[in-house]
Amino acid sequence: MTDRVHAIVLAAGQGTRMKSLRPKVLHAVGGKPMLGHVLDTAAAAGIRQAHLVLGHGADQVQDWLATRADDALKSVIQRQQLGTAHAVLQAMPDVPDTALVIVLYGDVPLISAATLEALIEAAADGFALLTVTLDEPRGYGRILRDGAGRVTGIVEENDATAEQRAIREINTGLMVAPARRLKRWLSHVGNNNAKREYYLTDVVGLAARDGVSIRTVSAASPEEVEGVNDMLQLARAERVFQRREVQRLQRDGLYLADPSRFDLRGALTIGRDVRIDVGVIIEGAVELADGVSVGPYSVLRNVRVGAGTRIESHSWLDDAVVGSHCIIGPYARLRPGSLLGDQVHIGNFVELKKTTVGDGSKANHLAYVGDAVVGERVNIGAGVITCNYDGANKFTTVIGDDAFIGTDSQLIAPVTIGRGAYIAAGSTIAKDAPEDQLTINRARDQRAISSWVRPRKR
């Protein structure tokens, strides 16, 4: 059935309560814009066609949509925000009469694919509503039923009587209806209400009057249908998302020292016996193989880490590939383009950028290695710098296998350090260093001045 389902996603609201220049639907939950969650969930439910109704901040939303490169997405601008029925009506010309329409909301990011599938299944060729029962339904439209339990309509709170406000079953806004009938019902929706808006909920009453069977599906929890209208609700949605993801990962075998102090802002793939300490942030696509451990307060973004590797505390890995049985950190930084072999040690306050490091090589402390190719079993001492930038262009440093780079040396690229070469501490190397030899370049006029007087404070 999903082959003929078209989603209309309402994303035109200004979101004034967010008090932000960013369109509401682009605010992130779990590192992804809320609108992205909705579109991805729709796709996971098998919905192939989506129509976005945009309004405030449409240019920003369209710029974001361009990054998705999704030909199945269409968008239309709602020039005046006259209500939800008016918003849906803007997208209907692009929806074929034979389609089944599901209405979604760009600020309801936690809806599940299973719920959408159930709602579509319930609609068949009739009409289906997603509802939820709340202990405190204030602010929501109430589901009206007759004595036989059949849905007869929805009343918004501002228009409800005291008796109707006591109803606890509320409208979530999500519905599925045949396109041909929905177009006709929308054309008959009026704005004779407290807000003078064209409510999509009025379609339910029109369907009931036409004798259409209206089925309801209950949401799995109130949390999955809660809209986000301010920063407080955004933070609440973030915590719900994180709790869901943590439980899923734990069921897959992930050990978390404290699940409440872990943030997933992307996709994490794990092997067996992976351990993550507190305060760790995962961004983008991250893969951790068997036996990987990640120390506290580390950030991993778009990283692949081999089996048995240990990432110590406060390390930052960004767009890097790390081999197996490595030790990274503490306080290490791997910038984009870092590619490490097996059994590599990158220690405290070492920074790599666009550098390949061969098996068994070490840079244990206080070094910068950028735009370099480092061979196997190389030792890079403290204070070593590859001087890769002349103010306009980047140049490459090549260090051969088994080389030793002494403490506080500078390698001025482009330069090649031969296999087995030994660079004496404190050297500035601007020419290629030959294989298996000691290369030294230091100032030779060290002197002691006996008449020198230590400066004193005035």
C-alpha cells in the first residue's frame, strides 16, 4: 500500500516561541534537524513521495533540502499562514487523486515508522486518525465520538464546551485519507472559529457526515507525538531521543558507564565488548569494532576504529580511520584525513591532520604532524612539528620506516626523512635526510656569559 502513499509535511510555522532566527523545523534533535527525522521516518515506513509545505524561513529550509539530493521531495510555499487545512491545500495539486495522503508535521520529530505503518494500514480506502490519551489534555483538540464510539469530529480547545474539554483522547494532527476525497473536504473547510483559521481537523467532521469509516490508531506513547514549540520542549525531545537510542544500543551489547551522560548525534555501529565512558559525544557515522574502549569526554565524528583500540579521555577524532590495537590520547586530536595503521600510539597533546601513520609508529606527546606520510615503527619525539604551510600552500613531509625524530625538531616541508634515519633533538630539517644516518642541524655558538645579571622587578 505504501507505494501509493504521499506524505504532506507541514513545515511553514514561524516558531516564534523558539525565539530563534533559525526556522523551527531545522532545530536539531540528536544532531539532525527535526524535519530530517520526520522525512527519514517516513522513508523507513516505505513512503516514497513527500510534499513539504514551507513558509517562514523557506530559503533556509530549501538550502538544507538541497543537501539531501532527494528527487522524491517536492516543496511549496504557503504565502499566508491561514491554518492547517489551508497549508495542506497548497500541496494537493501535486498529489494524484489515486494517492493515499498522510499528513505529518516537521516539528514532531519522534514519531516512529511502526506508528506510521499502523496508521496507513488502518486507513485502507477510508480514513484514519492518530490519537493519544493524556492525563492533562489542555491545549489539544478533543476527539468527539457518538454513543456507539464512532468518531464524529474534532473540536479545538478554544471552541470546546466544558464537557468536551473533559475528554482526554486528543488529536495528534496525523491522519491518512484518500486524496480525491481529501481535496473535496478541504474545499469545504471554513474559518468560523475563535482563531478565524482553516482547521484541518474540520475534515474529520466532513468525513463523518459523508458516512466514511474513521478508524483511530493510538500512539505508542505521548512522547512520540509531542510537538516542539520552544527550547524547553526541544530539550525534552532530545532526552527522549537519547534514551531511546541508548536502550537500543544497550540491547545490542554496548556498555555505557552512565547512559544519562552519553550523546548520540548520528549513527553508531558497534562490535562486541565495546565500552564507552561518561560524557562521550558521537557525531556523524561512527564504527567501533570489537573491544574498543572510549574514555570520558571524548568526541568522535565520522570515525572508524579498529578492534582493541583504546581511546583515552578528552580526545577528539574527526573524519579519521584508526587501526586495531592503537592507543589514542589522552587529549589527542585527529583532524580530517588522519589514517592510522595498527598498534599506533598517538599520545597527549598530539595533533594529526591529513596524515597517514604506519603500523607500530608512535608520537607520544606534544607534537603536530600535518600533511605527512609516516612509515612503520617511526618514533616522533616531543615538540616535533612538520612545518607544512608557507602561508599560501601546503606541502608534504615523508618519514620512512624505522626513522627516529628527536625531541623539539622541525621538519620543513616538502622534505623526506629516509628509512632508518635519526634526526637529532633540536634540529631544523629543511633538506632531505638520508637513510640510516644521523642528521643534525643546530646553532653552534652556545655561550655562557659570566657578567650577566638577572633582571629584577622595578
